[in-house]
Amino acid sequence: MYPTKTIKEKIKLLAIILYPILITQVGLYSMNFVDTIMSGRAGANDLAGVAIGSSLWVPVFTGLSGILLAITPIVSHYIGAKQEDRVSFSVLQGIYLSIALSVSILVVGYFILDPILNTMDLNNKVAQIAKDYLIGLSFGIIPLFIYSVLRSFFDALGETRTTMLVTLTSLPINVFFNYVLIFGKWGFPQLGGVGAGYASAITYWFILLIALLV
């Protein structure tokens, strides 16, 4: 980040910051897309179950993770005001909030997932795959939301390329675990579409660890 004076300089800086954020967003949602595509190779029921599970999960993640993006302007404000000593407190509060949101999703989901699926015109096999897929994915909700806070912190520092690289690193990890868990390769259990949920959860833990190392 650096001061800008002219419109041209401002547009250039905006572009430098913007395109990594765009790629990061696409990368995060690409994991659910990859889950659906690879599950389709396991069978029609697996494809339908994962597609339904993803369609239920994405709006929840999009809506609630948006709350955590408030860390970016808060931290930017403190840095601009030369109050760097308040940054760590805000980031920690964001992490506490991310954990609280994650636990809330898990608790609410425990009670409402079955009723939601029951209201859909699904055969039992598809409904069970959708439920088990979301259960598998739920093991990664806490690290994913904590990563959202750390990502917002990086973005506030102008390090949007860092978040882009971390997210892009997650894609091959997701594809690998999808492959071995959906199709039961290299000694892993063959879980079908359900394996995509566990693959995503594992990937979320990986990107959190990478972000913490950064």
C-alpha cells in the first residue's frame, strides 16, 4: 500500500488490490464446484446429493462470512490512524466471533437440516448423501471462518496477493482429497459424493494452517 494523488494512480492501486480478491473469491467457491463435478463421476445420486448440499451451504457461508469481512475496514482504519496497537485486539475479537458463528451454524444445522431436506421432493438415497456431505463439510466450518478473519486481516494490510496464493494452493489439495475419498484410491475408503464433504473440510484445515504460518 502506498499514498496516491492522481486518479490514474488510484485506479492502478485499486486494480492491484482488486484482482487478487476476485481470484480469491472465485477460488473459494470453486471448491464446491469441484465437489459437484467430481461427485458426478461417482453416480447420479452422488451428483444430486452434493449439488443439493452445496446449494444449501453456499448461501449460509456467503451471508455469515460477510460479517467477518468487517475486519478489513476496521484494521485499515487503525493502521491509517497509526493505532497499530489496537489491530491485534480486533483480529482476536474477529476470531472469537468466527468461532461463535461456526458453532451457531453447527447447532442450528443439527436441528433444521433434516426438516429442510424432508420438505424437498428427494428420494431417500439423494437426501442421505446430501445430509452426509454437509456433515462431512461441517468439520471444516470452524477453520474456514477463522481463515476468513485472517484473510480480511491480510487484505487490510494490502496483501491481497497473499490470500490469493493461499486460496489457490487449496484447490489442488481439494482435488486430491476428492479423488481419493470419492473413489477410494490409495487405501482411502470409497465414500462417493459424501467424500467430497470430508475433502472440503480437510482443505479448510489446510488453508487455515497455511494462513497461520504466513
